[in-house]
Amino acid sequence: MERTAEDVENTKPVTETVGRLKAPSSGEPGRTHAVGLIIDYHHHYRSMFFMEMAKRLDIFVAFTSPSGLDRQGLASNIPLELQHQTVTRYQYERVLRRPWGALVAFVKTMYVVLKHPAPIWIIHGYSNPACYAGIVAKWLFGCKLIMWGESNYQDHKRYRPLEWFKGTLLRYCDQVHVYGQSARDYCRWLGVPASRIYIVQPTIDERPFVPFLRCRKDPGRRRKVLYVGRFSPEKNLPRLLESLREHREVFPRTGLSLTMVGFGAQEEELREFVSSHAMQDLVTIRDKVQPGEVAKVMSEHDALILPSVQEAYGLVVLEAQWTGLPVAVSTRCGCVRDLVNPANGWLIDPGHPGSLQRVWSEIERCGSAEWEAKSRAAVATAQAYSSARSVALTLAAIERWMRPDASQGLAELAAEGGSR
């Protein structure tokens, strides 16, 4: 493919010294780091991702939500020199409610950006005011700007003025890193040139799941299906319970059971539905489990179901596959085109009234050989999505700016991550 002027500009090295040769950052004020990251919240699955990056690149991470650090235990996983909390819990909560809170978040983060210069800044999304410090850094100093994006066209209701703003912002970025195909297509729809979009794959912290990674045998007649996530309207959970009730009416001696793990606004509604329809023998609703317990809970079940009508990605699907579970996933989840196919699970069409009943029937009727084949395929999918490989793909994209011969070695870097 012929290279454009934009491609030539983006492959110019930012500096001659950044790259995998630099040691992890010491976080000293004034030191020029290879890459700075402004992250508005922390998921537990990102901790290993950051540590993998720190092994191979001099990075500085500015977390703007200390509540995320407390909730997910990040401080015990990430070296302290990679952390900088730019906003207090009170101020972060105010960001969501008051304009002055947003200004505080931006000013504090801008101070961090000036104190810890970097030729490349990565921001997470556009909704957090703190991330605009990275945009200003690009405008003032000409540094490169990368956005991590997870959205797809179906995960929220879309409003034309907001989509125009988002498209303008994304086109201002030098690169956009996305999880998968649906997010890539959404960015293209917003007008981002294909040459700037990189699929870096989703990542979880797979360490808690590796001990439970195995190909599952046919569970027999009793098949325990698991849901893990929020109890909120976009998850389509009332319809999930209704479809299981309808399945029991057709098959009164069904061997299926459903465990729902999570929390949210619909919890009481779901409990009331189970009680009013006498489904206590079929459905168990558990409180939210700690991140370290998710793998064990998954290992005690036979399949995962995610029937959402809106879902940016659905990393819980990848977590389930790391324990060898076949998965039943809505076609409106961002992950479905990357992680799910008839070989490793079942597809749910939330727009079709009978789709969930069909999936319940297929889970119950699935034969031993087919069940074990789906589990093997799930394991193979999980192993292709390691955090090391995700880091390798991220660094491969960043390397375009770091070396004149960056086009050479990108494949080797990605292959290195995939083989770990």
C-alpha cells in the first residue's frame, strides 16, 4: 500500500533514546519519560498490562481516580513510582456534578503533565476532563497523542452534536488504540483515518485465571450457567430471567441453573422476579465478589451468559474463556466479533424475542463431544489474548514514532508478546 505524507510524518522518531532500552521510570519531577498515561479509572485487569509496559518502556502513569486504586488494590500491584494521584476522591466525585470540579481535575492533571514531560501522552477516552491535559500538551509542545477507545456504535444512544465533537477530538489524536473490530469500525464511522487506528486487543490480568485454565468435560445433565456483571437495564437481565422461566415451562425437568453475581439498581427487581415465579431452585443471586474470587467462581460453573442490549466490550467473556467456559454472548457486545463464534459458544440476538429461549435449549441439548470442542476453542481464544501480547501490539504502534526503521521489527515485537 502506498504510504501517505501523514504516514511518513508519523514514522519520524520522537527521540533517539526512548524505546525498550529504557528502564522503568523513577518518577522524578522534570525527568522526560518515554510515554505518559492519563487514566481516569482503574480496572483490575489493567494492573498486569501496566507492569508489562513498565518492563519495556519508561512510562509515567497519572491516575485521576484514587477510588479506583483503593477498590481494585492497584497500589499493591503497580510500583509506586508509576503512580501519581492527581485528584482527591472528593474532587473526583465533584467532577461528575459541578463545572468547577472538572476545572480542578484539568488544572491538577495539567500540572502533572508539565512536571513530568513526555514526548508521547496516552489518554483514556474523552469524557474525563483530566484527559484534556494531554490534548493541551499536544497543542503546546507538539507531543504525540494517543487515545485508548473502547466504544462501539451500539454501546450508548448517539447524539449528533456529541458524535461530531468526538470525531473532531479523535481526528486530532495521532493514534487511536482500540480493543477490536467493532470499535475500529466506529472510529472509521467518526472519520478517523484507517492509518491511525490500531487494534491492540483487550487485556485482562490473567494470573488469577491461569490455575483454572482447562478444557471442560461435558458437565452432564446438570449445567450451571453464570452471569457476572452489573444489575442494570442495559444488561437485559429481566428478559434473561423471563426466558429461563419460559424454558422451564416447556421443559419442566430442565437441568439448567443460573447464578447471577454482581450488584446494581435492578437487584431488588431481579430478586422479586425470582421469588414471585418460584424460581429459587433455578436461580441464585449472589452479591458482588472480589476481583480475586472471580476466577474461582467461574471454575465452579459450566458456561457464561452475557445477554446485554448495550455493551462497550465485555471483558468478562475473555475472563470466562481463560477458565475454559463456553460463552453465550449478545451480538450487541463489542467483543462478539473478536472473541465469540459458533465454535466456542452461542450468539444471542437481543432484538429477537425467541433468541434467548433458543440459546437455553442449545446449551441444554449440547452433546458431550460438542461441549468439549467448544471448551477447547474457548481456551485457544483466551491464550491468543495475553496481556503480554496486548502490550506488544501497543508498543509496536508506538514504535512507529520511535525509530526510523520502525516498520522493521513490529512483527517481531508482536510475535514476542504472543509467544509469552
